[in-house]
Amino acid sequence: MDNPKSTLYNITSSSVDFLSAEQEHKLIVEYQSTKDKKILETLIRCNIRFAIKYAMQYIKHLPYNIEYDDIVSCSYIALIDAVNT
């Protein structure tokens, strides 16, 4: 059986494009005016690698009952909140 951590990481970070600061800013402004879900998905897909990196760093400092998938889920929510503000 696959390790859920590695499976989740591969799903969320495989073949991810990077955006320049200008591209990212343009997409954020466009999303905030249109609320187009495809733009939101693009922004999340292009930034989730960073969120996973930080989740992996913080999991070491949390109680053992906090699961990795929960931290990654919070990372997704934080990305969505960041785009919406």
C-alpha cells in the first residue's frame, strides 16, 4: 500500500508550473474581480508546493495526533484565503 504522505505530495506537486511575480499578481487581480474558479485553481496549483514545504516543517513541532493530511488541508485553505484577501 502506498504511503499517503508521498501519494498526496505527488498528486499536488507533480508537473507544477511556476508563475512570475507579474503573472501571479495579474491572476490574483483577475480572480478578485471575476471569481473565476479556474484562475483560483491555477493559483493554488502553482503555489501548493510552497504550502506543502511549510507543512512538512511545522508537522515536526505539533502533537503526534495532528496528521500530515490535516496540515496540508489547512495549507490549501490558507492559499484560498490569501487569494481572497
